[in-house]
Amino acid sequence: MGIKIRRLRDVRGLKPAELAKALYCSPGRVDQMELGIDPPNKDMVLRLEHTLEAKDELLELYPLLRNESFRDYARPFLVKQARAKTIREFSLLVPGLLQTKAYAVALMRLGDPEALASDIEEAAERRCERQEVLDGTDAPWLWVVLDHGALTKMIGSRDIMREQLESLLKAVKRPNIHVQILRVGVPTVGGSISILTSRTGELSAYTEGFDVGRYMQDNEDAERYQRIYDQLQAEALAPSQSEKLIREALRKYTHD
């Protein structure tokens, strides 16, 4: 949906601020819709249809929003993530902010084998677009604790894994991105954990397992998951040791 909105806006020669004015919303809202962070509701889709002369192209996509790669419970988290000062994550697999498109597609196919290839392709594009939050002079600090199994579990193919690990090695060279690999044999939680610190210092937390997630803005809940994350980070290898481990894993996918 977001990609379609942006393309229709470009065809009409409208800037985000101009579209926002026509929709009676803020330019930030337009950005969120186009990036897939906060998709439009039915009323907004109808207004977009009229303003962009979409000829039902957006209305036809609207039912698919209910079956997107991220569910309704993830949307408030994605909005907060895009504005965060610090993002701390524990993940059993490479997290979305560091995934290549091919890796994202392979994961989505595993999660929903019956989904249309075109839907998965568009969802993977949106996921990769959200990585733009890590660019720029005011980008958040991203600190990832990654389960060791993420380096050894084959997702998609050898080529996909090789590309993903090469991308991960490039990412850790950036000053605002740090990745630590959890030591082998350390007990972990059964899903991912994300801890966000806002520009004003507020904490929030998001946890996700298979097809289920929970976003928490209550300080007590967020602090509890912060402690879990801290315990996992304490058991992780240093960033330099972790980079060496990623390189070793990459060699396994590079050579027969």
C-alpha cells in the first residue's frame, strides 16, 4: 500500500506536504503511510483514492492490510521505532532493521507459505524501507544481541545467507550499529525483544513470537524487559569477537 501511494503521488507531481494539505493531515502522516509504518484506515484510503485519482487501485489493496507481514499489534511499535533515540534488540534471527530483502522474503515465505509472491515482495520492500531510520546525522543508536543460531540456521539458501552475513558485517562498521552474538549454550527467551528509548527518555518494549506480539508503554513492563535484555547482553560476546564469529560463519556459506 505505501509503495503504491508514493507512486501515485509521484505520478500526480505532488510533494508530501502538498498531499498532506489535500488530505487534511500532517506531512509526517504521509511519510508513515508511504513507509508502511502506520497504514491508512478505510476513511483515509477513500480520501487518497479521490485526491490521487487512484481508480480503485488503493481500495483493492485495502483488504490485504489485514494480512500484512506485521499485524496490527506491531504498528504502534513501528511508529515509535522510527522516532527512537536508542533501539536495543534481542533476536533469534537477524532483526528486520538489518535484514536484506532476500532474507526478509525467505522469512516471510516460511511464516506464510500460502501468501502471494507479489504480497511478500511488497512487504519485504516496506521492511527494507524502514531501515532508512538508521541513516542520517540524527539516526538512533542500534544495539543488537543476536542468538548464535542466527548465523547457522539456513534461511532461504546459501546465497541468501552469504548476502545477509556480508550485509551484517557492513552494518557493524557503522558507528551507530553494534551487534553482539550470544554465547553458545546460553538459555534464551522464546522470541524477540525490542527496547526503545524515545528522544524524551521514555522507555517502551515490544516482544514477538510466532504470529503474536505485545507492545508495552508502561514503565514497569518496559523496565522488566530491559532487565531481561541486559542479562542476555551480559552473556554475549564483545562486538569485536562477534564480528569475528560472523566472518567465520560467512566462510561456511562461501566455500563448499
